[in-house]
Amino acid sequence: MSNTPLPTGLTVHNKSRMLDVSFDDGASFTIPFELLRVYSPSAEVRGHGAGQEVLQVGKREVGIAALDPVGNYAVQPTFTDGHNTGLYSWDYLYKLGRDQQQLWADYLARLQAAGFEGDSGREPGAKLATSAPPSHGCGGRH
């Protein structure tokens, strides 16, 4: 059984292209649609193994056309670029929210290395709005 907190709220903000996610441990995150899209857990983005990841470019303006529940464990967004094969488990949404500063840095570095610097709507060092509860040292979340 997973020890990941369960979501208590999901709010899509189409104008700002942000997803607000709140969890029952008190953590809440504001995750840009672009980050959700470029880190989609789909095979189209991740590939079928290490080293097969596909760099996503041109996703700065991507929106979410629909956000559908999948059982009691995930949501499946349909992005305005037509991508809809990623299932975002509660674990994965928590990770994206919690680790987004590092994920943005990694993504921007990969864009730059591939010659797409400036393709993202994010700038290096830009702050993202997040809040998390105090750590109690229990760890184990992925």
C-alpha cells in the first residue's frame, strides 16, 4: 500500500495554465501545464526504457482540454496538443509538485543541450509557487 497522501482538491486554471493540487497531508502544489506535459508518464514521452525518453519541445502554450478521473488512483489529462495517453497517479502528481524546481532545471538543461534554449515558458532560476507541510523525516515517497 502506498504511503502517498491522497488528493483533496484538483483545480485547472486554463487562463494561467496551472493545475492546483492539494493533498490530505496539507501539501499543495501549483504545477504548470507545460511541466505536466513535458513530464508525461506516457510511453510517447518516456519511451520504453532508460535512454529512450523523447524531449518535448514547443509546449510553452499547451493547455488542458479535459481532466478525467481514472479509478481512485489517477487522472488522465487531454492536452490541447492532442496528447492524452499519460496516467498521472497521485504518487506522480505529488512528485511533480514536490520536485518541480529540479525537474524544471533538468528540462531547461536538456532543451539547451538540444539547441532549444528559450523554448520553454520558464526561465532559469524562476520561482514556482509551492507549499508543503513540514518534513517529519518519514521519507519513502517517490
